[in-house]
Amino acid sequence: MSLRTGRPGQAHAVLGLLGGAALVFFALPLVALVGRVTPAGLWAQLGAPAVQQALRLSLEVSLISLGLCVVFGFPLAFVLARVAFPGRALARGLVSLPMVLPPVVGGIALLAAFGRRGLLGGWLEQVGVVLPFTTAGAVLAVTFVAMPFLVTTLEAALASVDPRLEMAAATLGASRWRVLWTVTLPAVRPSLTAGLALCWARGLGEFGATITFAGNLEGRTQTMPLAVYDALQTDPEAAITLGLVLLAVSLTLLTALRGHIGRRR
Amino acid sequence: MSLEVDALVRRGAFALELAFSLPDGCTAALVGHNGSGKSTLVDLLAGLVPAERGTVVLDGRLLERAPGLRLAPQARGLGVVFQGLALFPSLTALENVAYGLRARGVGRAQARAEAAAWLARFEIEALAERRASTLSGGQAQRVALARAMIVRPPLLLLDEPLSALDVEARAAARLLLRGWLAEAPGVKLLVTHELEDARAVADRLLVLERGRLIAQGPVEELLAAPPPFLAAMVRRAER
């Protein structure tokens, strides 16, 4: 590969230098964080009941949310990609909004909708559903913030599936469900994997919407990011260790995803 | 098992309006330039585009009577080899061929056994477990043909099935295709922009130009005394 003008060596050197600087910019804070933690301190923190509780809750909340994201996000992505309806552009904007909205604002909006005095809150309470300051509320907040990552990734993939493949399946007698399951889904699988990993990683790191809508209750809504925030007020060393644990989980997830996509190319 | 078509299809500013019938067992070739309406006719027959008016009758069964009645692609029971073949890339050659049977509710073991027999018939049994995305043009063409023929369709549609092949492979493939189609029951309709494909494979010719049939009849007869448009095509083919 070479650029049209100038020596290719030169172009690569410039790109390499700038790209390398960006990589250092990302890596440096992480390295600094790792440097502050001793193995003994790490083990001690990991053994603490509050940390284990937060970790368990984080996994629980993020996985349930991931399930909700798939169950509702796939159909949404499908409709956005395949069905022309008035207001589709607006719907697409709405779906992307949580990605750019400050999560705290998302949390306030959730309170306005599902809070006790919110739009649906009174009605929900009548049927016995209380979301604010509960684990279910934390799941809702995480879903609100994370689902767009799955939907936008999937939508692009669904829109680019070769329509001839689905037509071929239809002429062979396949029902729409069978076409979806045997042709469409395999065609979007790399994007589905990427979207799921992004969605899960974002959910694991969710802080603002959760603390605003679900609060910071140990054992009920205090996920890892909230535990880090809590620790920062009282024990900064512990906050660093917890942050590192969270970071390791996310990095493992994203690296696994990158490796997966890399193999497919 | 015959095919009778008398229909008008509109796609934007383009209109395809034609009437023809093909007897059981016949292999017909539909020839025409790019943009003459060949793919629109394939889509009409396959149920992928609606007619504005007219009828499509296959084997005495009404596939379409517009406006009003239109069978879905799933319900027509055709075999279609799409342009570009449209093999399912993540499935193996065997799974591609078995697909139509599985969709019809045939059990997995039986569908796989039948698919294997079709692969053997096309001399590609060694490729059974290869993913479709890894097949060469000629191999993929055979798999696509087997996938369409395994359901023994009353109408087999082949849209430019030889276009994935280079010039030399094409000549050999024509002869093979002629043999395979001759043994297949029902009506076979080959769509091509190459007159040579039609001459080698088909016994009837339909000539399409700007959405109209301008000539139809037995291949030998038409080519012996071709109308002006066809004569130009013959000259180009022989150049």
C-alpha cells in the first residue's frame, strides 16, 4: 500500500507517529493506575465482601440488561433497517440519543418517566411495580444507556444483507422465521457479536443514569462503578483497586471481541 | 406442466408487457440486452415483484392474477438460480442443497442424504462440507443448480447461471447444463444476454427488447431466419 505522492515510508512514519501518540494517550492513565496497585492490596480488596457483592451485582445487572437489549434491540434494529415508516429518521435519532446524552440526564429522564411521580410511575405503583432505587431500576438504567450500541451496530448490518440471499431462501419455500434464523442472522453474526460486546462493556461501566435513577444502595443498586465512586470518598486506594478490576474485565471483553472480528477478516 | 404468462409489470418508468406460453419439458432461453426486462420477468415469476395486470399460470395453478391474487414466493414451489447464484455463504455446499427440502419439512437425515445424491450427480460430492463462500465460480454454479433442482420444481428459472464462469469454462458448462436440463421435468427457463448460451442449451427462444417480446419460436427456426434485432445479436455473437 502506498500513497500517490511522496515516499510511502514517509507517510507511514507520520501516521505511525501520530497513531502511536494516541495509543500512548490511552495507555498511560491505565499504566499509571496499575502502578498504584500492589498484588497484596488487590487480593485484599477482591476478598472484601462489599467488593464481591458489587462485582456480583454488576454481572447480574449487566447480563440481565444484555438479555433485554437482545430481546428488544434486535427487533428494533430490524424495523429501523427494513421497514420504511414515517418518522423513521426521528426514531433513529431517538435511539442514538442515549449515546451522546450525559448519563445523568438520562437518569433524570428515567425518573420523569418511571419515578413515583413520573409519567408512568403512579400507574406502575398501582400494579405493584416500583423501579426507582431497586435492582430492576438499575437494570432499566443500564439498558437505556447500553442498548443503542447494539441497535446501531445491528441496524447497519441488517441494512447491508444481500437481499438476494433472503429472496433465494423464500423461493426455496422458507418461512419468514426460517429466513431470519438461517440466512439473516448468520449474515449479521459478526456485527451481532461486536454489538453485544460493546453493549455489555458499556453496561458494566454504567454510572450516571444508574446512580440518578436507581441510587447507590449497597447490595441492591451499587454496581462496581458506584462502588468505585463510594470508595473514592473514603478510601482512595481501594477506589483505584476496584477501578482496576473493572478495567480488567472491560479490557478482556473488548480484546476478545477485537480478536474475534480480526479472525473473521 | 406448462407455463402461461400474460402480464404487465411496472418498475418506475420501465414497463414489461408480454404474453407467452411454454409447454411441459421444454427448455426455453430468454435473451435480451441489459435493461430489456429479463430480471423483471424472473422476479415476476418468482413472486418478488407484483404484476399490475394479467395472469401467471403454472401447471394449471394460478400463481398470479393481478390485481388481486398473488402467491408468495414461498408458496410457488419454483426452483430459482439467481444471478450471482446467491448461495448462503455461511452454510456448507450440502446444507445449501438441502435447504429447500428442510424448508418443506423434510427431516434432517433424509434431506442430507438427498442433497448428497444431488452433489454426486453434479460430481461435486467432495465439496459437501465446504462452506459456500469458499467455492470457485464453477463449483458454486453447480451447487446453486442442485439447490434449485432438488425440489423438482415445475418451473426452473436460471438467471444468467453461467456468468460466474470465464470464457473457456463457459463452453464446457453449456454442454453440461444442456444435459442436466434435458433430464429435468417441468418447464426450464434460462435467462441470458449471450445468444451462444441459448443456442447451446435451449430448444425455444424468447427475445426481449425494451420490455416487449419481439420474437419467439424454436431456436433453430429463429436463428435460421433471424429478425433484424436478432440478426444483429447473432452477428455480435459470431464476431
